[in-house]
Amino acid sequence: MTTPSPAAAGRPAYELAQVNIARLKHPLDSAELKDFVNALDPVNAVAEGSDGFVWRLQSDTGNATGVPVFGDAWLIVNLSVWRNTDALTAFMYQGRHRELLARRFEWFERVEEAMTALWWVEAGVRPTTRDAESRLLHLRQHGPTAHAFTLRQSFAPSA
């Protein structure tokens, strides 16, 4: 017996993976980051309840602030999967997440290099931080391509 492909079963064949990393200005347990840390659980709950949300990386704490990325303790990572770019954009630029996005430079360093990358994964695939690091490095070196891109310059999934 063969298993139908996700597309044949009425599900999309691809989902959108996204990673964003940020360099902290202060330790996570500092008074300066209290508002950010206190908002993590509520914002993650909004993400999980959003139309088009599929999955997010989290540790036993319920978030990913302790998950290492690029071997740098001052970097934090957000890694998630969404149905498509429209779903991700809708979450990012409204409600509580938008409020926090407006305050990001209070908590995180301004960095010139790409700190966010998007790419398509087969439906059901959950990317690792190693995958995310590779995609970010590719975007930094080559700019937006079908392998790693941004919301400003996105690419359709290739079959």
C-alpha cells in the first residue's frame, strides 16, 4: 500500500520555515529585558493560535531562548514553520507581536548582516538549528535565492 503525497491528500506539499536570531543587549534575566521575557509566553500562544501556524522550536521551558545558535550565548533564536508567507506576515505585523517588534532595539543589538531567513520545507519536515544556521549563512553570502530568502524578496516553493 502506498501513502499518498501531502498534495494528493489535500495538504500543501511545502511549508514555510523561518528563522530569526537576535543579539541580546543584556542578559535574559536582567531588568532591561524583563518586558521582553514576560511577553514570550503570551506571544508564543498568539503564534500557536494563528491561522497558518504549523510548529515552533522550543525547549523544556516552552521557548527557545536557551537553544544555542552559532555557538554564541548572546544570540537567541526563533525557528518556526508556517503554512505560507501570508500566514507568517499576518502574525508578524499585528497585535502583540507588532508591539514587541516596535521595541526590538531596546532589547537587541542592531546588526548589519541578515538575521532572518525563510525557506520551503516539505510538509511535515521540522528544521533544526543547524538547518537554520546554514540558510542564514547562505542568505548572507548569496542574497535572496530560492534556497534562502526574505519576506521582501520571496520565492515560490519548487517541486
